[in-house]
Amino acid sequence: MMFLFTSVLIAYGILIGSLGYGFSQVKSFKVVTKKPKTKFTIVIPFRNEAKNLSQLITSIYSLNYPKTLFEVILVNDDSEDDSVKLIQHLTKDQNVNLKVIPNERHSNSPKKDAITSAIRQSKHEWIITTDADCVLPEFWLDCFDAYIQKTDSYCIAGPVTYHEKESFLNRFQCLDVLSLQGATIGGFGLNTPFMCNGANFAYKKSLFAEVSGFEGNSNIASGDDLFLLEKALSKQANRVNYLKCDAAIVKTNAQENWKQLISQRVRWAAKTTAYKNGFGKLTGILVFATNLLLVIGLALSLFGLFSFKNLNIVFILKCGIDFYLLYKTARFFKQTSILKNFILSAFLYPFFSVYVAFIALFSNYNWKGRTFKR
């Protein structure tokens, strides 16, 4: 049994160590003042987001970028609250080119349909997506414009994190999203991108057309970002990049309770069976296997079938491996303060991740008042 633990842990250590190396290979991008050139269409699907839209729209109005160089399309995905009325109130007498359109449903994925609906009506070549519960940094578009002017990019993934709050649940989620961001950046640094986040994701409209949009995975409710990334890599791999710029960090809200968090993570996990990226699949399997072995190891130790001492050694080694990548990521996002909850989160996470994985494999899930099949 110890041989199995050791073998998996070594493989896991090599994986995370490689991602940490890849993270360092992606150089931080500093914006050099240039005349803005790129025209953007900001696409924001929303459903029942009245409580979040005020801070989003305020951040849109606070963007430093010239108002003539971007438009905003908010796509109403059958909201049942006062979201549309709130938007109309907040945007009255403002000089930003912003409009609300209805979602044209054609598939099992409301968000993919919403993005497609917006792109059909977009005026500009560069599409940049975010979520309705996000806050956009002042120089967000400036960063993307400068990066586009400097590189020959067709598709750009950007950094995303959570707002920090003084609660364990919030810090647990912050650590989780930082681990995902660390792996995302590390993958780009190893020239094997396998993740991105639709809350900060830009691509050319011509690329969207070239890969036939979301055709081929529209039966899967989530994954508008990952599946499009996979398609972009298959067509223009050398023009798919990560914008590692702290001025481009988009912040969003963590889930308010454990039930919502589990539903969100089950939604994320439900699409993994449709992944085609080999490195992404290997990463997911190895991370799951490592967490599962820790859970099994604890159960065996409680029944006297495995040594608690050996289990502690494995746990401590895994914590050290995880901390290596997390610390790098937290420094970039300027969120090192949340690391004080690392040990408790590291103990809880194997149980949380294993539970979510099994729920995602064997059941449907609910999200924003809708039930989706896995």
C-alpha cells in the first residue's frame, strides 16, 4: 500500500513541480503606454443577477479605455428578477455603447447560446467575455489592447480570482481558485494549455467562426471557455496565450454557502468526460487519484490497516507540493494573506473534491434554478 502511495505522490509531485516551473516561464506583462487601437465587444450573459449588476456596471463605466473603442452586450438568459430593469436604470444617460439582448436558445447550454447570440450582433473583431458577478479592473481593456498590439494573438486567457472576505468558506474557495489559476498559467508556460476561465477570456470573432463556435459540445451545459480553448489550440496553437498581468485581474464573488459551492463545482466537473486535451485529462486523473488515496488512507488507518505515521508523511509531503504552486500564484494575485487557512483547507479538500467528483459522475445538477443532465 505504501508503494502505491509513494508512486502516486511522486507522479503528483512531478506534475505540480512542472506546473510551478511553467508558471515561472510565463513572464508578467507590463503595459507600455500606447495609443489604443483594438476595438472590443464585451459579452456578458446574465440570469437573475440583480444583486451583482450594480458593481459590474459601475466597473464598466470606470474603465479607462476610450468609450468609442468598445461596446457592451448583456445577454438576458430568461431572468426572473429585476435584472433588466436595473440595467435600464443604471445605464440611463450614460455614454457607453451598451445594450441588452435576449438569449436565443438552440442547445442544452444556455451560456453558449448567449455568447453566440451576442457574437452575431457584435460590431467588433475582438470578443471578450466576462460574468455578471464580476468587477472589471480600470485598465482591463488597456492590458488586452497592449498585449494584442505586442503579440500576434488570436485567443487570450486572462487572470481571475475571488474577492477576499473574512470567512473560512471564502478563503477555502480563494485557495481553490488560485490553485486552478496556478495550473492554468503553468500549462501555458509548458506550452500545453488546458484550462482558462470565461470570466476573462478574449478571442477574435474570425477564430470563433473558424472553429464553428460551440458546435460539437453544445449538448454539455458548461465549458464555454474550455471547449473553445481546445478548438482554438487545434487551429491556432501558436496564437493562444495567457495574459499574466496584475492590472488585468478580474474579481468575482465566491459562493455564499457550501450547497452553492458544491453545485458550482459539480457543474464544473460534469464536463470533464468530454475533454479531449490529453494533458488536462492526465492532470485531472492524477489530482483526483492523489486526493482519493488520502481519503482511503484515512479510512484504512481508522481500521488499523494503514499506519497513521505514514499517512501523516504523505499528507505533509502533499501539502508541501501544493504550497509550492499556491504561493507562486498567491504572490502574483497579491492574496498571500489567505495562505493562513492553507493547512485546514488542505485537510478538507480531499474529502470535498472526491465527493464532488462522485456526485458529478452519477447525478444531474442544479444551477440558477435549472436542472442539467451530466
